[in-house]
Amino acid sequence: MGREKEAGELVRALGGRSGYVAPFVFVYGRTGSGKSTVVKFVCGRLPVEHRMVNLRKARTVFGCAGLIHEELGGGEAKRGQSGGSLLQKISSRMAELASQNPFVLILDEFDALFFDQRGGASDSIYRLLSEQQRLREEARMVCIIAIANSPAELDGRVKSRIGSAPEIHFGANSKDEVLAILKDRARQAFVEPVDEGMLGYCAAISSEEFGDARRAIDLLKVAAELAGPAGGRIEAKHIDEASDRLRKDRVEAALAGASFHLTIVCRELVRLILFSGPAWHSTSKIYDHYAENIVRKNEGSRLGYRRVTELLGELCSMGLVESHAESKGRGGLAANTG
């Protein structure tokens, strides 16, 4: 619901009426925009074999390869196993899965690959794509769908291998789309009808802050839980309390397992916003603030500019920060949304 256009684009990329399955499809958009849900929905209704792997469950490139191998039915990767031998086993499993129908490997949270700076993410992707091309030359139709929050910065070799791959962008849901989704979910979930004004209030809050249907559904669910003991009728005060609780839970969950330096970067960005206001702050300004304070407070050695930029990217992926770039230089900008 509300993603018919994106679903249609994916159907065409996976054969549709043409019968041609694209080798690579890039699906991107902000957290909660329905990317993974739509991809699973479409693949589940087409004559294709498919497996989805959430790469964020791993911390390294080798760990991501191990997750893929396990999801394809190859079991856990053994300690001491080389990346090359693991890739060969992944290739063999893909060949088996593509023996009858096209096989679609869905790499969810694709940008997590690039958090491991020492793992050679681009090189691993290139080798995987090379194996995929070899399989397609053997008439094994293998497609890789990469799902990410933003277009990945791939190196030249990978871009050349991918070619003009279809890109499907999931923009923010409109208020009307969010409201339609909420009406549908509320009709299924509640015995007594929910006041349409309260559904509209949920949709308005979610659309203004995030444009996120998942957020709106969570908001309605928590509001219903809060309203239950008080007699069961959802009111505006329940939705406001649910919004505050979800915001707090989201930040705590995101930062609970964060690295030390990611927490420090987040802290310094919050300090900037508290003292300078919630305007856009340049990446260089955030870095200078981080570097100055980590030395002044004697909190250990500071990270380089590039690594702090990557940590800001992680905060974007968590949905705590929004970013945009004004140039291809050091002018990336970030502002806290929490």
C-alpha cells in the first residue's frame, strides 16, 4: 500500500513481461520507508528462488560473507577459512538455487559492508559480482538486490561490473499514504473502530518527523497499549506519550551497542545543537568539535577525519541524524533529528 510504483519497478527488473532478469538492482531510501517489505513481497510472488540476508548482523566483511553462506544453506563458516574458499562455496550454492528458476540474493542493510574499513568491501563485492557473471554465462540466472539507506560509494571496478543497473528509490511516504496504511492496519487490529481523527494525528506526527509508515504503525500500537488500562479509547494524550517513549527507546536502542567513538561523536553533535541551535552543521565543524573535546577531556587518541565521517554515516543509518552533501569535498552536512 502506497508503494505500487516501486513494486512495479522491481517486478520489471526481475523479469516482468520481458523475461529478462537484471543482474543487479539497487534499492535505497530512508529507514522505515518499506524497502525490505516490498522486496520480500515482490520476490515472494514471482517465480524466483530468493534468500534475504541482513548484513547488519555482522561486524566485518568476512562476517557478512559468513551470513550469506549460512542463509544459502551452507552452514556456519569455519574458523580459519579463507575469504576465497567461502566465496566459492557461496557461488556453488547460488548455482544450485538457480538450477530451475532465477535466484535472487537480497542483501539487506548493504551499507553495513562498508563499516569494516579493513575488510576490503569493494573488492569482496567485485569478486561476488564476478562469480555471478560467470554463473549467468552458464545460464544460471542470478540477481543481486542491494538494499541500503543511501546510494553506496562503490569503486570504479564495481560500477563497471554493475553497469546501468536499475535503481529504485523509496521516498518518504506522504501523509495521505501513511493515513491509508494506518486505516488498513487499524481495521485488522482493533475490535472497536479507532477514531479517524486520532489516526490522522498519528499520520501527521509521523509524516512531519519522518515520513515513515513503520513509525506511524509503532506509534499507534504503543498508544493503544497506553490507552488500554484507561478504558481502551485512544486519545491525543496517548499518542503524544507514545511519541515521547518511542523517541527515547529509539535513541537508547541505537546507542546501547555503539562503539566508544561513535558515542563520543554523537555526544559532540548533541552539544553543538544545544549551544548553536538545530541548524545544519558541517562535517568539518563536527570533526573539529570532536577532536578538540576528546583531547581536552583526555578520552584517548582521536580518530581521523575520514573515520569520523563514516561514523556520522552510521548515525544516519540508525535514523538519528540526517545528512546532505553540498559538494564532493569536505562539505558534507549533518543535523540531529532525535
